[in-house]
Amino acid sequence: MNDIQVKQSKFLSFALRHRPDKIGITLDESGWVSVDELLEACAKNGTSITLEQLQAIVAHNDKKRFAFSDAGKRIRASQGHSVEVDLGYKPSIPPATLFHGTAEQFVSGIKKGGLVKGKRHDVHLSLSVETATNVGKRHGKVVMLQIDAGAMHRDGYKFRVSANGVWLTEQVPVGYIKFLP
């Protein structure tokens, strides 16, 4: 994505994941909002986005953060909300191993308390080291965590997978985490 699309995508993440009220929109219980309502609110709040630009952002976002409804009339963030929504993802059996990239400054806290969801609904886990690295590098030098998702599942922890392939769980206790070199 070009610089303008990145800026627009960040604005959309803010609005659709964290503060819809700040731009004057209301998400439904599943996180959806009318595309027309969103575009109008974006323009009123200084970030004008055309329908064609929005379609390009949804199509080309490397993390597939957003999704259109089947009819294309509504849009929502695929995961990562700090506002209350029910995305409707059903429990799924995870692969044996998942990954989480984090910044070095967070490692001591993770070693004490595991991975916690914080203000978001879930801890986000990736199928690949590459994806987890890209996520983790946003906050500094990356430390890779290998998650024994198979053991967690056998021990009763629930997993869901988002529309864009991100694995979601409420927490990862430290005993299921291997800190990779």
C-alpha cells in the first residue's frame, strides 16, 4: 500500500476497532457499519476516503484487517477490537504450534504472567514466524514466542480463527510458551 493508503488504513483501524464514537459512527453487535455511513464520517473527520480507495485498502491490506459483508454494503475490522463486539467466530481446533511476535521490552512481563489480552478481546497468534515477526516489529526488537497450542487445546483452552487467519484465544499461560532465540 502507498503512504496515503497506510494513513487511511490506520484511521480505519482506529474507527472500526477502537473508537467508532470519535468519528460519529456506531458499530452493530457484530462490528459492522454501513460503508456509506463510514465514508461520510471519515470525510467529516478530515480523512476523506472514496469507495474505490476503501475497496483497495480492504483488498491490499497485508494483514487483511477489514472485511466487507457478502453484499459489500457493510464493513468491519476482522479482529483486534477494544470495543465490545461479537464477531461470531466459532471455536476451532488450532494447529499444534502457533507463534507470537513481541517486542523485547515486553518479555519480562510475559515470563511472569504469560500472554494476556489487555484491552483487546483476545491474544493474537499467527501460523507463521514471518507473520508474527511482522506484527511484533511494530514496537521494537522482536522476540519470537512459540506457543504449544495443541497442549493448550487439550487442556481446555478455547481458540477461534478470524476471517483473515489470525488465531484468537483469551490468554496464553507462560507454561505453554517457548521463547525462541
